[in-house]
Amino acid sequence: MIKASRLFTPTAVISLLGLIILPLGLALLAFGQKLSGVTAAELHTFSHAPGLGAATLYSLALALLAPLLACYWALAFSARSSAKVVAWLSPLLSIPHLAFAVGMVFLFSPSGWIVRVLHEVSGAFAAPPDWALLPERSFITLLVVLILKEVPFLLLMIFSACSQLPIERYRQLGQSLGYSASASWWQLVVPELLRRLTLPMAAVMIYSLSVVDIPLLVGPNLPGVLAQEVFAWQRDFSLAAAVNGLLGSVLLLLLALGLLGVNRLHQPLYHWLLVRVWRHGWVLPRLLAWLGRGAMVVARIWLPLMFVLGLGVLLSLLVWSLAAGWFYPRWLPAGLNAEVWVREWPFVRPMIWTTLSLAIASACVALVAALACLEAQHKEGRVWPQWPMLLALLAPQLPLVMGWQYSFSFYQLTPHLGWVFWAHCVFAFPYAYLVLAGDYQRYDRRWLLVGQSLGYSPWRCWFTLLLPMLRRPVLYGWVIAFSVSVAQYLPTQLLGAGRIITLTTEAVNVSSGGDRQLLSFYALWQFILPLVALLAVTVYLALASRRHNA
């Protein structure tokens, strides 16, 4: 019988080499080689590229506002919520950003469903209004979509941090000093939470800075955000555009470093403000106090609102994919038919198979790698620093993938499915690790000692005791990794050279055509796959729990 330690340690080493060290090393070597040939004239041309300044400001504003607003919204919600809410976060986390963004536009745009319903009820808006709850393409739309999608992730990280802190003791201490429950939360608990949220906040900031597929759908145009502009340069065939793409990716890396520095100052700045307010007895202006109370009220009903919004997104995608002649201002289509489904099915079937194959395989690899790394930490008797495990989240995705593309080109490696699969594993691994780490490290190992005292081997104890007892975080970690793989656009598009077509790449491609039926069809399928995986896991966990209780 092979000892568990002899298997887990090599697996952990292979995981670290293949999913962390190799990706970062390839990108750094590629950029070093490419930048050595850049001239001063090319730098000057890049610095004067049209729209570069505005695109950079857009990206910085997005990367600061979206994470900070999502963070404080999540903190406000957590103030009066229990850890039982965690079980309801997985459905929200599993919704791909792209499908969510498309559904949001279909609901809130000037000709969206909500405006149509308002016309039906009140007779207003005989024509689509110039204003809108969310314009089809704008910075505000992009900001709102990112905020709504990042809150569930930050909530998961907040509840994980809360399980490691004596929250009730902090609250009791605050109330004994005369503070209200709300004041105790914001003045005693939140500073500690912000310290533990440094890495998750960094990941959200870097994602907001470097995301490409969502801005392509709902972001501003002429100029777009910086990552969008760099991606456009990278796809251009001219030499000048290629150099601009290279230098633009370097600029993204520099902005990312700056944002990581700003993120490190978040908790100290919050603490400094608290001290100043306490020492000087400052009182918030009435307007800010009113806004704060309003934000707390909204935060309390955030979860049901998000579920209603998620159902609205799903319903809007389904109805639009089946609509026959849905012209404004009708609030329902003239009829329903499956013409698009029948016409597109021969084309979407191989995409579904490719997407499923990549997602299932990469989620399994990511899960095994995360388990191996966590078990290796236990065998060593120490917890590894978390930031190396999250490097794929702390580096902007676009420069990272472009670095791999440069390396493959330099070594004359042909784009194929294997490189896309490897890239999906790289980006799925940190999510699986994040979901698993807290529960795995808190697991009571005395259960394994009990099993060994009954004659079971360490390997058998791990499989028959530890894994069944941790089946919930393990399976949810797999579902999140699966969803991350389904949503990957840049690695699939760039490393596959357009030859590997998934539901996500096709949804982005058809979005430029303006055909809402076609876009909703592909976005709906992208929504369905993670939803089916989540439902399958949920049903399995319910059946397993019922068998255990019986």
C-alpha cells in the first residue's frame, strides 16, 4: 500500500510547478525577450496612441470603485447575516459573468424588459427613452455588473474570515463599552476583516482591471477600458499594433502593481479614519448618515434581490432565445418558436462538448491539485503563504496569457486544445484552493486517528473519513472551478488561436452582430452548464445527507 504522504507530496510539487511556477516563468521570460527590442520611437508612438489616457483612467476607476463598493456592500450584508448564508452563495458564484451581463442588458437597457413593462402598465415610454436604468454600453453598466458579481465572492471570503475570529466576543466588548451592534461591527470587527480580505480584494481589483469579455459586451466604446484596447491591438496584424499591445500589457502590469500597493493601504487607512473620528468626536453629515442607513437596509435584502435578479436574467435569456418578432414596446413577444434552437443546434453541440470536456477535466485537475497542496501543508506541519497559491488571480490575465502566447510562438509550439486545457487549469486552481482551504485546515484530524486505531491505513482513512466529511466544500470547490473554466475567454481565444470554440468565445463573437436572439441563445447555454453542475451537486449532497441521517 502506497503511503498517502508519498503520493500527496509529489502531486503537490507537480501542481506548484505546472500551475504556478511554469505559467509565471513563461510570461516573465517572454516579456523580457520582447521588451529588449523595443525602441524609444515605439515608446513615443505608444504614449501618444489615441484614447490611451482615457482608457487608463477608465480602468483605474473601474478597478478601484467596483471592488471597494462590492467590499463594503458585502460587509454591510455580513453585519446581520449568519454563516448559513454560505450555502446560498454557490448558485450566485456559478453564474458566468458574461451570461449575467447579457441578461442585465436585456432587463435594464432603454429597450429592455423593465422599460417595456413600465410602458404596458403606465403608457409611458412610447419610444425607448434616451436615459436608461443601465445603458447597453457604458462605464456605469460595466461597473454595476462587476459589483453585483463580485459581492458573492467577497461574502464567501468574509464568512471564511469570520470563522477564524471571535466575532461574538468583539460584539459583546463593543456593547459593554456603550456601542450599538452596528457600531461594534464597523469599529471592532471590520478592521480585522479588512486585514484578512487583503488577498481576496487584490484578486477582485486585478480582475476588474484586466477583464476583457465583459467590456466587449457592455463596456464603453472609443475608447474602451485599457484591457479592451490592448486586446484589440493584440488582434491587429500590423507591427505597430503588436508593439502597442506589448507595451499596453506592460502598462497593465504596472497598474496592477500600483493597485496592489493601494490595496495594502486599505485597512490602515480605514483604521486611521476610525481613530480620527473617535478622537475628535466627528459626526457624519446628515446626508452621509442617511445614505449609510439606506445602504444597510439595501444590504439586508441583497440576497433575495440577487436571487430575483438571477431568475430575471435566466428568464430574459430564455424568452429572447425563443422570441418570434419581439418589437418595442411590446412587453411580451408576438410568439414563441424554437427556430434559433433548431438552426443553431448542429453548431452549438460540438461547442457544448468542448466546453464540458475542458470544464470537467480542468475542474478535476484543479481540485486534485488543491487537495494535494493542502494535505502537503498538513504533512509539513505548517500553512503555506496564501499569495503564491493565488498568483493566477493576482496577475492581470491579459498580460499573462499574452506572455504564454509569445513563449509558444518563440518555441514554435502549435496552438491546440492541450494548451487551452492547461491555461484553464491554471485559472481554476486558485478558486478551488480558496473554497477548500478554510474547511480543510480546520478539519479535526482526531477522526483519522480513530480510524487508524481501528486498523485502517492512513490512505484509507483519508478516503473513507476525511473526504466524506468534507464532501460539501470539496464538491462546491469543484463546481466553482467548473464555472471558472466555462467562463474563460482570453486563454481559449488566444492560446487556441481561434480554433478552439467554446460557448463563451462564440457568445462574444456573436455579440458584435446585434442579433439578440442569437446572443441570448449562446449566453443561455453558458448559463445552463454551471447551473446543471450545481444542481447535480446539490441533489447528490441532499441524498447523501438523507442516507447519513437514516
